[in-house]
Amino acid sequence: MNIYEDLRALRSRLGWWRAAIMIAFGVLVLRFWQLQVVRSPTYERLARANHVRTLSEASPRGLILDRNGRIIAENRPSFNLMLEGDHPRTLKSLRELVELGEDAESDEAYLAQARMGPTIVKEDIPLEDVARIEARQLELPGAHIQFVPRRYYPAGAVGAHVIGHVGRISEEQLGQDFFTGAERNDYVGQSGIERVYNGMLMGRNGVQRVVVNSIGRRERLLEQVPPVWGESVQLSIDMELQEIAETAFADLGGAAVALDARNGEVLVLASSPSYDPNAFSGSFNRGEWLSLVDDPSHPLSNRPIQGRYAPGSTFKLVVAAAALEQEIVTPETYKYCSGSVRLYGNTFHCHRAGGHGSLNLKDALAMSCNSYFYQLGAQLPIETIARYARQFGLGARTGLDLPHEVDGLMPDPEWKKRARNEPWYAGETVSVAVGQGSVLVTTTQMARLAATIGTSGDLYRPHLFLRKLPAGVMPESYADSVVSPPSRKVGLRTDTWRALQEGMLRAVQYGTAGRARLPDVAVSGKTGTAQIAARGRIEESVDARRPEHLRNHAWFIGYAPRVNPEIAIAVLVEHGGGGGAAAAPIAREIFQAYFEKKQERKLERARQTTMAIR
């Protein structure tokens, strides 16, 4: 018997085990080499990122100032409650410290965003909440307070449609070239000047690099790059005149635009009713937003550039210009007004039931005689009227530096065929001749019309921007306005301009625009009443007794002084009735305030000169 057991099978199995162990060890060594050598830079970056946080520090927006150096948009200190990382216990503790809302789903939303990076849990929190959270900072890993300069508008609702407002940037806006440089959670311009000049005003965010521990608590600051202020913007708006204009509207809806007739600078751009843009700068809930959007008075609508209205009798200036240039009439051509005119089988009524009798073109403008212009409408082709209206810039955007300006409409046969697939009828031209029918204009277009007539053809592009200023520079009052070259010239004969100007002067002296008269300044103007409902629908009711939504719109356009005009104004009062009663008094307040301020500046300069001589 062989006392030695055959171990060959065992040795074979042990060999396989040794090989397997060596292979496994080799794989481990290879993996260790890959992790420690090949991918070392990658994991070093991940490790560093795990304990070093890069935080954005919001930059203050540049100031917005009016022409006198008055600040109309600035910044105030504000604090946001931020959360970063996966910290459900922290969020639960925060709910016990500050009011965050009771929606259970919001916790998951907060945490999902916080895992991706710092997210706002609550913005613009009061100082007592800031103190409460800072005192418990060690108990709230992942939570911190972020200082944010927030927009503040000292004048509140005054000038809101000019200045605009800011709001947190949306995901859609993040990808737009217009908002290049903005980061998530940044506030950017959403309307008005804030939006148009957002690139200047926005500035550049700063950066903080901080060390955090394993639970996300900040340990120390590694590096800080301070934010850069945005550039400031000075506007042509005169906030004193703006406030006077908006106050004059009281509870009425409408728009007022005042331009410097010498260069197109916008002195007043009032939209009534208005809204407080400060609401958009802080915590703005859905209910507050809906209350503005659903308001039947539409306070968010910028009426001077977005409201399209029939111009009423103010359009007679264009028709008069066309008739004079085409030599259909002269300034001294008389026509008779009996209170109505029968044309094309229809009766067209004058606003004065008994008629105006016999009057020439200049007095027809002064008294706003419909019958006179109905007859001109029967003599002028619609294409001719449209051509002259477009020369004055009516029906097209003015190019004002505000967003969402609309065109208006100057109808002609081609437009009607395209829009309604119908031919143009001669009776429609009669309605257009008194500013009714399909013709639509904006208040800004009508202010420019007044300025163009007052300057005998100088047509400017209205603008709000005067200049930009480096951060920290506070300007004094902008230099007195000077004459600048117009965008283009409306080429009418000198006699035509004189007739239009004389008609507007007479309208204020003894015609329909008498309530715009000033004792020491020669004001020229034209009123208008834009019909809302068809005459048959409202024939039996006096305008003041009609339902408000059926009352006529009231217009006034004008300029002053008579020679070398400085200021041109257009006022539109929605459902205000007659232009002379509703719109002219508002224009008068703006005119009066402008010239009173001018006189005060003269007296102040004289006083300073006297002091210097002494």
C-alpha cells in the first residue's frame, strides 16, 4: 500500500487559485494606479469642489436720473434666504424660524434645486428674520443669508411706464443674447428704460470662493472679487412735469406726452392709471400679479405708445395741409356750415347743431367745424390724405426708446383690400377727414405732429436717453435744451404752415381749445373728440349721461410759444367727452408748469450773476 496520497489534483486547484488571486491583485493595482495617477487631477477637482464653494455676489444696478439730476431709480439693501445641498432637516428648521408657505410639494422643489446649487428659499426677508437665522447658523448647515441690492423707485407710481421695472430672470431669458452676462437668480429689466438699457444698468456680478466642511457649513473665505456697479443713465424726463401731468388725470384713464419741440427730447410721458414698480422688486406673489393683470383699467398698459385711438378732429390739421398743398382751397376759402352735410346719400352732422355759418379754413380749424372738413373729404382722394398723414409720421412707430411701441393705422384702398377683402367707398373718406373711420394713432405720434407743425416741418425722433454716466458720478441738471438737426423735414409750402399755425392759435384764443390758454404765453392748439359708438346707438343721450364705456375720447394737441416753440403736448383722456373740456385743461397745467420753471431758472441765473459781480 502507498502511504503517500496523490496530491496532483490539489496542486492543480491551488495553482488556479493562485493565478486568480494574482490576477485580482493585478486588477486592483491597475485600478489603484488609474485612480491615483491617471485620474488624480479629476478627483482633486471634485474634492476641491466638495469643500470649496463659488458663490455669486449680485452687482448693484446703475442709477436712473431725470434731466435735473433727480434720482428716479436706485438700490436698497435686501436679504435673501439661500439653501444649498441636500439638507431636509435644515429646511424643516427654517420653516420653524420664518414663514415659507405651507405647500408640502415646495419642500421637494426647494431641495431639488438646492442639490444643483444655491437656490432662493425666500427673498427680501425682514431684518428680524435675518438676525434669527444668523444666530442659529451652526444649526442650519447649507443655509445662508445673501445680501442683494434691490431696486427702489422713490417716486412710486409716478413715471412707472417710462422707468419700467425689474424682475428675476427667467429660464427662457437666460439663453437670450439680450441678457448676456446675467446669471440665474439675477434681476434684470423687464419693461421700460430698465429693459431697453439693461446692458448698461446691469453691471457685473462679484464672486466669493469659500471653504465649507462636510455638512456644507462655511469655514473661511478664500477669495473675493467685488461686484462692479452698472453705469447710470440720465433721461430727458422732467419728473416735476411728469408728476403734474399724472396728478391732473386724477381717476381718469389716458395719456399725455410732452416733447421738446427743438430736439425731440421727451419731457413727459404719462400713462394713467399707473402702478407701483416697487412691487416687482420684492417678493411678488401670484395674487398680486393677477390683481394687476385682471384690473379692467389696465394699469400695466403704456398708453402713450401702446394705446391706439381715433384722432378725432386733431386729424383735421393733416386734411387741411393736404387740401392746401393740393390747392383745393386757400386759407381764406369760405364754406357754409348749416349743422350737417348731405354726401353720398348720407347725412354727416357737425358737432354744433345750429351750424357755424360761413367760415374760412383757419376758423374752421379754430371752431373744429366738421361740415367744412366733410366737404374737403369729398374733394380729396383717400390716397392723398394717407400720403400726407404718413409724411407727418402718423400710423407708424416713432422710434421712441421704449419697448413694445405699436404702429397705429392710416387706411387706404390697398389696406382695406388686404385686411377685409373689400373695396374702398368714397363715404369712408368723409369720415376719415374728421379723424374717424379706421384711422388710428398713438399719443406720442400726435405730440410729434404738434411739434412738427409748430416748427414748420422739423420732424424729430422722440427719445428719452440723454447720456450714460460712470458708476458713482452724480450729475447736476442737464444743460438747457438746444436746437438739433431734425430726423427729416416735412416739405410743405410756407403759406401752408402759416395757415395751420394760425388756425391752432385761433383755437386757443377764441375757439374750442380756450381752456389751454395762458395769460403770458401764446399757446397754439387743436382739440378733438373721438367717437366711440355709432351715432344711432347713442343719439338720444347726452355724452355725460352715457355709460362710461360709450363716452367719447377727448384730445388736445398743441405747442408753445407761438414763435420758436419749445414744448409740444398731446393729451388723450379716455371716455373724457369733449377735448376742450377734458384734455385742454390737463395740457394747460403742463404748459404752465413748464414756463413757470423756466422763469424760475432765469431768476436763479440772474441772482447768481448778481452775486458773482458783487
